[in-house]
Amino acid sequence: MNRSEFIVATAIILFVAFALGWFASWLIHRLTKVSQADMGELEQMAQALHDAEETRDQALIYIENREAELTNQLNQTEAELRAAMDGLRDARHEAEELRRYIERIQPKA
């Protein structure tokens, strides 16, 4: 094989390799091409995801507001309970003083 035959054979081999590469690229592109229906479905999925995220955000805001409201109510109820317990303690103390006073007065009468 002389030099010019070698160059021609190498050129043919390179051209065939190029043609096979181009054909493989075209075939892969053709097989993985996204159809218009798939794009519509992807668009619907994206919209549904967006709506779900909005709903989640609204639910989180509602939960935070509700939690703050319930915490406030709990604090108020605890304050009222402490006030009622203090009033009950004072009433018991007063009742005990009245009982002692009555016991002191009864023997004299």
C-alpha cells in the first residue's frame, strides 16, 4: 500500500466514522424529541406544582396565625386561672379568719 492509497483509505474510514456519528446523533435526537403533547403535560404539571406550593404557603400562614391566636388565648386563660386561684386562696383565708372569730365569740355567749 503506497502513500496515496493509505491517505484515501484513511479519508474513507474517517468519512464513514463521521457519517456513523452523525447518524447516531440524528437517531438519538429523533428518539428523545419531546412532543407537543408532552410539553402540554409538563406545562400542566408545572401549573399544578405552582398551585400546590401556593396552597401550602397559605396553609402555613393560616397555621401560624391560628397558633399565635391559640397561644394568646392560652396565655389569657392561664392568667385568668392564676387570678381565680389567688381569689380562692384569699377567700379561704378570709373564711378561716371568720371561723376563728366565730369560735372566739361563741364561748363568751
